[in-house]
Amino acid sequence: MAATTHPVGVSLVIEGRDAARTGRGAALRKAAGLSQSDLAAALARSASCVSRWEAGQRLPSHEAARSYAMVLRGIAEDLAGLEGGA
């Protein structure tokens, strides 16, 4: 069976919502030493909005999920670089 491919925007929405739902976003944020307020500022959202995502009370909108996924990718890359000694 062929893998389903999604346009980049849709893939980022799925990735962002998955990160919120599974707690991956909160784990990456904490590993980077960022507060919910720090992350919210990077996303142009409120800290309470990020808190609701991380608590599983809400999922980010399409636009917010794309932004969330992109910021989390950057955090993950930064963390990987630190672990790799770069």
C-alpha cells in the first residue's frame, strides 16, 4: 500500500496538533528551558492558549498548529545540535 502524502501545510497541521495532543510539544519546550509564555510569544499567542494545548483541553487551529510545528522543529534541531556537540 502506498504511503499517503499530504501537502506541506497539512502535514504541519497534523504534526502540530499531534505534538499538542501527545505532550511532545510540552516536553520539547521544557527541554529547551522555555516557559509557556516564551513559546506563546514566539507563536503570537497567549500563554493560556499554550497551556490549554499542553493540558489537552484544546487543539491549536490550523494556522497555530503550523506555526507550533515549525517552532518545535527548530527547538528539536537546536537540542539535537547541543547533544551532538555542534
